[in-house]
Amino acid sequence: VIAHDPFHGEVAGAAASLGGATTVGNPLYDVLPGHLLAAVLVLLLPAVAWTIAAARPRRLAAYVDGYQGLPPLHRLAVWLLLIDATVHLGLAFGHGGPGLRIAFLAAAAWGLLIVRRLTVGRRWRLQTALLMTGSLVAYWASVAGGEPPDQVGLATKLVEVAALAIVLRPVGRSSWRATAASTTTIVLVVVTSAVAWGGAFAVAGGASGHDHGDGYPAPASRMSAAAHAEATDAQADAARDLQAATAISIERYRDPRVAAADGYEIGEIVGLDHHAGNPAYQRDGRILDPERPESIIYAAGPDGPVLLGAMFTMEGPGEPGPRIGGSITTWHAHEHVCLSLVPPALAGILSPLGGCPIGSIDLPITGEMIHVWTAPGAPQPFGDLDDAWRERYVATAP
Amino acid sequence: MHPIDDTHDTDRTGLLGIVQLLVLLQGAILVTGTIEALVFMGFAGPGGALTLGVTAAAAVATLAAAAGLARRSRAARRLTLVCETGILAVAVLEAILSTVLAGVPLVPVAALTRVAVPLAVILLLRRPDSRAAFDRPAMPSATTRGGLVSTEAAS
């Protein structure tokens, strides 16, 4: 039991670190502000290239002619290298300190020099391999070191893997080298995704919760950024009333069979966070009705299911929940979860590489939802409930 | 030709070389998706078993298609078109649903891997010169030279 009043300030601290936006998601699916310039420059790249090709300035005419004489795969290599150089140029001016800026500028310059070599018919493969490998490894290291992975970073790494795949493809009849090149490409993609997952959870402070260590929620979660101010007395009273009414209402569901009789889909209760939803309550037009919570939450205890609380859900995608308790009633939503159609089930979280498992679709955003913890002694009435506390509670629950 | 210069190796560096590269990347992404689905199933239970199986099958099919494209296999071309069309169709459906229902567009990487890449593969494979390359007898090795893939590159 935590010796503080959970209706004053405990949850507000978490919300305050979210910053000023209405909701905050994990950067895995967003573009970090420091990467925005790089993204804009890449979008402008085709227009710049077209202008140069049309104007044919004397100093660049040889490279334009060289490009136009290249076979298609090498033209693609030129574009991949140009995109990579442009991203690094953008990062140099939108991201990091002086040391990082020099490194980004050097990478951009090296990429452009390789493009120059490629278009005038000089050797380019080894340098491309070195630059792309170096850039990939540097990214993996920076993400492992705490840099949040985002869409610009991931797209750039795919571009680099593609460029590397071009130069790794063997010339001649070596089938084992072709197999090795393909395997290397696959490994690079897998490692990039694994590093992105690790980085995304690391900046969220761990894989288990919705909450955040560095100001971000875990992947697939989107937190409401409640007002920084502590809740008023009226808001605290409203939150307290909601929790009390919910606790009284769902007490009858301590036995899951009673909940099942009322329409909750109990299923097999496993783990510490089993949500049993009631389809009849999902779209009944009632919001925050303690008599009809959309889900009941159980944990699997040593002597059977243990009631932990309830979850209220808004009906429409992205629909915000009422902040009746101000910063105390912390709502969250889920973004980019993969739902399989047959059978209807949660199939995963959108990959950093942009896909859900085949047979499932990406649900970009759910309606907001809020947990109400009714287990006696829960350290906080709303929001995320610590796994360690759950384990202790479940072990001793009646 | 320089020992590492494949500029005039039109089978490798032509448009079908680009297709092989993109399909290989798609296969790698599906392999990644299979691993991710497996890990997720470890946390969330067997609910995603079917999607895991289908994703694994799609990964194998796509990688087999990438290898088959190098041999100019017509079956590989058909398989690639089916797989890429499926990926593109689902992505477009998702994009429409998420934009209309939630006002959220596809994330940029998804737009790249599930729209731009499949679209490029489909358009390149449906070009008459690409189609003609598959009308010839299948080639014995991934790196056999001499076939006409891109009139542009061969000129």
C-alpha cells in the first residue's frame, strides 16, 4: 500500500512529462522534429534533380550525361546514394551537436563523391559498401545508445540496405556468392528492425507498460497529455467517485462466470493483464458508466482468477475520453495495432518496416480508454499498474 | 569490362535487376514480419498463429520468387505479381480505411514498403520488354549474362 493520496498528483507527474501535445505516441511511427528537415529535403530532391537535368549547367553536364548512360540498376544506386546524402545533409542542420554535424556532413559529402564516381565510370562499389555499412552500424549504435528510432531513420536504413544489396550482388556465375549476398541483405533488414524495436521500447522505459521513461509511451500506445496543473478538488472528487462506483459495480464479477453471464468474453485467463470485453457495451452510447464497463480486468492467480479492475473505452477511433478527473484520469489509446480478421484477434504491432502480419490489418488508432483499478491497495487508481505490484497482489489475493 | 564492372551485364543491371532487388527486400521484410509475429505470439498467446503461418508462407514464396526471377521463370513472375498485388491491395485498403475512419494516413515507411515498392515491381514486370524476357526459356543461373532486359541498357 502506497502511503499517499493517489487522487492528488501521482498520475499528474507522468502526464506532465508528455509535453504540450494533446496526445503523444512512440516516435517509432512518427518523424522526430530534428529529422523533419531531412524529410523535406528528400521530398524536394526529385524537383532539384529535374531542374539540374533540364538546365544542364556546364559543371554538372558530364554527370548528367553519365547518369543517362547508366543501366537502370545503377541509376537506382545513384538515387539511393543521393537520398542518403540528402538525409544526412538535412540531419546535419536539424539534429545533434557539432561533432554529429561534422559526421553527417562528411557522410553526405562522401555519398555525393560516390555518385560522382559512379556517373563518370569510376569504381564505386567498395566505397558504397563502406559508407552504407558504416551508416547502418552507426545507426544501430546510436539507437542502442538511446536515440529514438523514427520513420526518417528507418526509411533511410532501408535505402542503405538497398544500396548495399546492389553492390553485394556478385558479378559472374557464383551462386554461393549470390546466396551469401541475399542472406546478408535479409540479415541487415532483420537486425535493423530488431534494433528499432529495442530502441523504441528503451525510450519508453521498458516493454511492459504504457508509461514512459524519456517522455514516450511504449510502441502501440498513445498517451493523453493532460494538463500539467494538479487536479482541482472537484476533479479529485469526481475521480474518487468514479473509482468507488466502479469498485462496487464490478465486485459481482469477482467470479468470472458472473461476468460471462452478463456478456463478457472471458476466454482463458492467463498472465497479469487479461482484459475480458463485453461487445454489447462497446457501442451502447454510454460513456464511463460504472454499471457497464466495456472490459473487466483479471490476472491469473495461484488459486484462480483475480479481479484487478475495469476498463472504460470510447467508441470511435481517436475519440477522446472525458477528463472528469483532470490530470488524474489518464486516458490512453492504442495506435498501429494489427488485427487479424480470421479469427478476430490481436495479431501484433505494426512493424518498424511498415507491415502487419499477413492476414491482419493495421488499426491506426483506437478510441481512448482508461483503466480503473479497484484492487485494494492499488498504488494508483488510473493509468498503468506496475507489474511487480500486480505479482505481489495476485500472490496474496483471497 | 573491369572485373567488378557489371555496367554492361544487362541481365543484372537492367530493369529486371531492379525487380529482383525489390522483391528480395520484400522477402527480407516478410522474414522480419514472421519473426515479429512469432515473438508477439510468445507474449500474447496463440491468437495470431494463423497470421504467423501465412506470413511465413508469404516470406518463403517471395524469396522463392526472387530467386526464380533471376532464372527468368514465368511462374516466378506470376507469383511475384500475385504477392505484390496482394500487398498493394491490402495497403491501399488500409490507407483508405484509416484516412476515412481515423484521419490517419499510412506511416511513411509503410507507404514505401507496401505501396511504392509493390507498385514499382508490378509496373516493371508488366512492361512489354520485361514480359518478353520471361518468354524465353528459363535461364540456368542467377547470373547468366546476355539476355535483353532493358533496351535502354543494351543500347
